[in-house]
Amino acid sequence: MFHRKVASGVPPRNQPRAKDGKGDHIGAQFLHHGGRRLPVGGDVMEDGGVDLIHMRSAGSGVRLRVLGRHKSGKTPYHDYLDAAIVITSGFANGRLELLLSPEDMDDWSATLEELAAGRDVIWLRNTEMRIEIDRQFSVPVPIVTVTDEEDSSSAVRVWLDVGHGWVDDLRQRYARVQRTWPREMVTSTRSRSFWQ
């Protein structure tokens, strides 16, 4: 349904597509990163990719896989992470590549606290991920909507009966990403006049 590279916090970076088209849609079993085809499977792969989000139920699923640092080394983008959101449902599928800033990761940490308190959340800026809690059952069920606001204005919404402990699972995944790619660049806070 949708497929593109989105930068959250920085301008998009052009990246070549595979000539065979594999990895260009949700049904493919590969993601592309740094010119390599990477298998989509498991929590941590040989390439070092880690799932920040992975929720599945009855043929539907949402996965946000962090693929690695955007630009390693002594650059301002050292702590930015290349990632891909993959969403599947019986009706529509989508894949978006994006760039997670350190602020996006801080926001995800705060988002997890809101989810633990049972509140609906919206995360990310250019690609919106909304998680609503369906409370009509004995076990609260997340409803995840991923919206591609910039290019296609498409959205895919999935209801995920993932059972108990899904927020704790997301917290463990967040901690794993933080351990794999710790924040290493020292940044100064922006002056108050920056925001005015």
C-alpha cells in the first residue's frame, strides 16, 4: 500500500531501491539497509537489526525494526537510527522506511509510560503511529494505526489481540535497542529563544 523513506527530524535521504523489487512491500521476507538484503525474522538478526515493536495476532501485525545507525562516526547524525515499519492485515499491507532521532526514542520511552497507564498515544511526526486501547474485553487490546501523511495519505489500522504483557514486551524491546545503539553524541540543550 505505501512504501517510502521518511526522516523524522531530518530531511529524507535518497536510497536506491532493489532492481528486483523484493523488499518493496510487506509480503516480502526482506528489508533493504545499506545496499544489503536483510531477512525479516526473529528479534535480533545477523546484521544486528532489532525489533523496537513487534506485535502479531491472527494474520495481522505491526513491526518497527531498527536496522542500525544512520551515519556512524563523528557526525551530528551518529545517534539517528535507520528503521522500517512493516504493517500487515488481511486487507492491506504497508512498509515505510524512516529515520528515528534521539528525540523520537525519548518520546517512545514516554509513550510506553502512557500505554502502561492505559492511555491512548500518538508517536512520531512525519509517519504517525497511533495506539488506542480497546477496553471492551477483559484484557485490553491495542489498536494500531500507521498513517503515511506525507506521500500517500494512506493509513492501515490493525486490531491486535496480543494478550497480557504486551507493554512489558515493548519495554524490553526498547531497552534492547538502547543497549544495542546507546546514545553517544553529547548534545547541548536548545536555548529558550530557539523555541520562540
